[in-house]
Amino acid sequence: MAVNNVLERRFFAAGHTIFNEGDTGSVAYIVQSGVVELWCGRTCIAELQENAIFGEMALLDGAPRMATAKARTDINVILLPRAVFEGKLEGVDPFVIKLLGILISNVRNFARLVG
């Protein structure tokens, strides 16, 4: 996906499911344009717009996707593969990595209550 530091871009039409709750995650997404909805069960937990990132939690903790991502409008995204994501975390203070893990655990626990 990343060749010569160029990240892949992708278009999804309105109504398209980008990934489903429970899927394995190998890529995160950065919204370039449009609106993405995140759903836990039948509850919409977030609407994300330009410059928002989603799908990152599965890359951080290796757990399945905690939500379903759907294109509310036509959207353009940048794909952020696991290798690039992990490269960005190299050299980060281990305390910060641990803190991110705790925050992700809290978000996943909250999502279980909502869904």
C-alpha cells in the first residue's frame, strides 16, 4: 500500500460499509472528504469528517473492530497500513503507549455498554 512514502487513497460511495464490527483490522483510515458514521450495534456512536482518523484502535491493540464504519456521504480516505502506523509509534515513550492501551480499553468497554 505504501510505496515511496505514497499512501493509497480510496473512494467509497454513500451507504457503503467500509468495515464491520468484529472484523480484523490491518489498516486505519483518514477522512479526506465526506462523512463516516461509526456504529455499535444499532447505535451511531460517531460522525467523522475531514481529517478524522478511524480504524486505528485495531492497529494499536490487535483486537477486532469494535464498530462498523459506513460512508454517510460519498467519501475519500487515505489508507494507513499497519506497518506505517507502527512506524509512527517507534521511539514513542513506553508510558504513552501504555496510556493509549488504557484509553482504548476504556473506549471498548464503553462501546460494549452502548451496543
